[in-house]
Amino acid sequence: MTWTVERVGFAPVKGTRHLAYPAITLGTGGPVGDRRFCLVDPGRGRALRTVQNPELVAVRADWTDPVLSCRFPDHTVISAPVALTDDQVSFDYWGRTATGQVVAGPWAGAFGRYLGADLLLVACPPGDVVFGEAVTVVTRTSIDNLAARLGTPIDPARWRATVVIDDSTDAARTPEPDWIGRSVQIGGATISITAPVARCAVIDICPETGSRDGALLKVLRRSAPRDELYGDPIFGVQATVARPGPVLVGDRAELLP
């Protein structure tokens, strides 16, 4: 078996562009820095949903503690050290209550002007605004097989996966659904695979412009098994972190016995 890490990434502000990094650190709560911040609509009392606000994907957010920088499509950059207020806010996140600390500074106003809404930027505990487990994994073979059915290459960023594993040179590869209940060592970390990932219309959003430009979900619905709970097509797997550690592009990945 010869597997390698092809891509690692996350989005520091939930819903913004999923960035590729040369390396990430997997902590007990998932990738360090992943979805550290969340935009909340205080009038509705809920987190902004990417599928309903695809324009968020066009915003690039970079987080190097303590500085958060957000670049908007008009090239405006909002960058400053983050200052947390004493205000706690509870909000709905896909049917469950999440709680975070309101962030002071210019970001909420900038996102509000961009989206035309009154918003709060909230700092969240690791893994708190994640729909499922904190780590997701897809493989190069699965992406390429689906791309063949679609008739066009698929940017791996569409899956917004923590890790993309290149298993294309492994003739005896084990499909991702067969990983459930097992562990995968990726670089200096080990993850425990718990379930498949149910997919929604976010995969049809261009990962750079935020425009709806794809028919990927339609193809996936015709060819993939369905999630038992939600009925959505599944693609890739989700996992918890069993042993924290660094993961670099090019690292070895191995399905453990």
C-alpha cells in the first residue's frame, strides 16, 4: 500500500474559502484553527449557513493567532489582532445550540456590508460548529471515479475535506466506506473513522468564486449510497482524532489493522 497526503486544509471562518496549507496540526478537537470563527445572524439566532450564503466562499480568511485577515472579492482586506469581548452568545447550529464569544473589531461590519445583513463574528470552541466529526477525508481515486462520470475534473477543494489522500497507485485500495470502525495514520496523527459524510449542495459551489456552477450533487445522487439518517448521498468519511499530531502534504497515510 502506498498512500500519501495530497492536500490538507480548512477554513478559519466557517463558510469562507477552504484553504490548502502545506501542513496542519490535528488537535483533539480537530484541525487547529479550523472554523475558529463563525458568523451569526443575531436576529434569527442562528449561524450563517454556507448553502444559503454561497458568497461566503469567495472570501479568503487567514488566521495566524492573534491576527485574522479577511480578503473580500473587491480586494478589500480587513486585518487586525482579534480581541474577544465578555459577551457570550448562544445560537442555533443546524438544530443544536452552540455558544461562542463575540469578537470585537471590524470583521462583523465588513461581512455584514458584503452580505447585506446585521451579523456578529463569534469565536467558537474547537469542533463546535461542525456538522458531524471534526475531520473529513476523501481519496484521489474516489474523486477521479466521480469525475469520470461527471465528464470533467473535480477540484478537491469542493469537498472542503480536512485531508485528501492520494491512493491512486494502490491497486488493492480499500474503499472509504470499508474504513469505518478502523483507524488511519496520517503523518504524525492517527484518526478513527466513524461514519460516511452526507453531502449537500455546497459541493456545487465554486470553491473560489462562491457561484453555483456545478452539477456534482446531481451526479452523486445517481451513483452514491444514501445516508441512512438524512437521505443525502455520501462521499468520503469523517473521523475523530485518536492521536494528535502534525500532517504535512506528502506525508505517508496508512489504514491500520
